[in-house]
Amino acid sequence: MNIKDITIKKENNEILSKEEIEYAVNNYVSGDISDEAMTLLLKAICKNGMTFDETFNLTITMLNSGNIIKYDEIEGTIVDKHSTGGVGDKTSLVVLPLVAACGVKIVKMSGRSLGFTGGTVDKLESIKGFKTEIDYEDLLKQVDDINIVMMSQSNNLVPADKKIYALRDVTGTVESIPLIASSIMSKKLASGSDVIVLDIKVGKGAFMKNIDEARALSKTMVDIGNRFGKKTIAVLTNMDYPLGLTIGNSIEVIEAIDTLENNGEERFTKLCLSLASYMVSLGKDISIDEALKEVEEKYYDKSALNRFKELVSYQHGDINEIPLCKNKISIYSTKSGYITDIDTMKLATLCNDLGAGRKVKGEPVNHEVGIKLNKTINDFVKENELLLEVYTNDNIDENEYKNAFTITDENIDKPKIIYEVIK
């Protein structure tokens, strides 16, 4: 068996055996297969795809390349959530304390993003003193006390995916449903949860641009999770427009707290309540209607806000110290009308240029910069009315920000928040 023959087989659109997949992955991780040889195989997979069995075997092979966490000491069901990522995606900061307040246990491992803004760990580290590395004994105590831990991902978790993804990122082999599904699910399966709720973003500001692609990816990941014995569902959500009103790190944490204070933007709040309901429904084995009733109760009585404050305190953060750039540039509309489109990726790129995200792995992010929208999709804006605010100490081209908004005389149909749920 050798990598050349395996690659030729996939180039001929033949099915790879479990042993051939194990050979390719394990020998690449060990360094016995070169980047160049592995790239050819990845390109063949991108071109010809994989069957479900091939994708499942790839997932399990990557899963077995590192530690698999088991929380035998924790009683009850552990629930996890994963988002494929979106602009202004601070949903975990609202959803997970809400779920924990309903009595469901959560151990959430997140990474640092290589994207337009930081990942969940970067956002949490906007809070002064917040500790994202937690030892096992403290983890067990915290879950027992408050039902929730949000922490950085272990370095020993799925090393095969880390190496293969880094190669995919620089070789144009990212866009492949089998490769995306196996990458995400290998990490989720390794992190020890019993229930997995996948938030699959769809639209102009997401990796998956249309419903058909998102549906295919979702079905593959749900089937992998279920075959592995995990309750898994995927919720397809709208990412045509920014989530909520902020893009950045500190600024998104502040908005998450505002949302938990019952002062959140309407569409973002509805999304958070819906995702939390699916997690509680599966975690407690109750109907979605029963779960929504619990979730709304814990949201409106601010139990979820108190749980977030407890989370911050347990992980040594100071919720009163979330530094935001003191310099603020206000940008005003040049015309009156309804906002009928927002170039989400343009705003994301502009925020990245401010320093909120990374362009290379390991680069620090600037937690203090960001964008705050004063108006969002379908809102009416008057000429010379505040459109958005940019938190930065740098000079900016205000027209670049204005040009991200399309303003017309008539509004559009109310955009959907959730498209469908795949079980």
C-alpha cells in the first residue's frame, strides 16, 4: 500500500477502504507522507467526493489520532453546540448560559479563530482575567456547581485534523463536504459530549452559500454523529446579514450581556432562544415546546444572565472590565430609505482590517476594536442619521463602510432566521 496508488484510485473515482484511509492519514501525521503527496489526494477528494462510509472512516481515523475525552465522573447528559461560523456570531455567549440555567450540563471547547474576528475563546479573553485553560479537577467541580465550562481546545485533540486542515487552508482544498464534515465531527466526537447541536450558517456571510450545500453538509454530519451513538441535529440559520448589531471581540461580549439583560436585537434574540430550546429538548429528552417554555422563563427572569456572571467569576474574569476602544467614529447615512441589503463580508473584512481577526495563525487579535450597527436589515434610516459606529484608533475610509449598505425606497420581506432543522 502506498499514497500514490491510493491517490490514483480516488482520481479514478473509486471507493477507498478503511485501511487505505487510515494509511494515508496516519502516515501523513507521522511525516512519512509529504505535503505534496497529501495535497494530490485531497484534490482528488475535492474533485470526486466520498461516499458516506468513506467520510465516516475518515472521521473516525482523525478522531483516533489523539485523545478522546470521557467525562465518566459527570452524571447526566452533556450537550455541545458547534457553529460553522458567521459575522457577529456571539450566539454561544448567550445560548450556553441559557441552557445551563435550564439544568443542562455543557462542556464547551472552542478554538481561536483564523477569520474576520476572533473565535469564542478570543471573545471570552476580551474579559479581563478570564481563564480559558482549565485543569480537569476544576472542570469537574465547575460543571457540578454551575453546569457550564467554556474553555480552549486541548492540543491533543484530533492532531490529524489540525495538520490536514492547515494543509487544506493553503492548497485550495477547503471546499469539500466530506472534508468539512470529517473535520468538524472528529473534533465534536473527541470532546466528550452526548448531544451535539450544529448551527449551520447559510448565506452571503457564511462558508455555505446556499441551502442545498448546507443541507448536504448537515445531513452528512448528523448521520456521522448518530452512527457514533450521539444525538445530533443540525439547524440551518440565516447568515446573509450580521448576527445582532456588533462585529468584533469585546464589543460582541458587551452585546451578548445586553441580550442576556433582555435588551438584545430582535432577530439575534430569537435565534438564541431557538438554539437553546433544541439543546434543552435533546439534553432533557422533552418536547421542543416544553423546552422553549423553560428557556424563555430562564431568559426573561435573567437566570441566564446570572449564570453567565457565575461562569465569568469561576474562570477568574472581571465582568466589569471588558475594554473597548475609547475612540469612536460615527458614520451617517447619505440618504433616506429602507436598508434592503448589507454586504456582510465587506463589513467583516473591514473589521478584520481594524485588527479584530487574524490573517495568519498565532497572530494576536485586538479585542478593543469593532463595529456597532445603529441600523440593520429592513430598518428605515433618515438622511444624516447615525448608521454605524467604528471603534478604532486608526484612520478609516468612511465611504467603505457606507457602501456596505443598500438603501432603497421600499423594504423587503422579513428575512427568515431559521430555514430548517435536520435530524
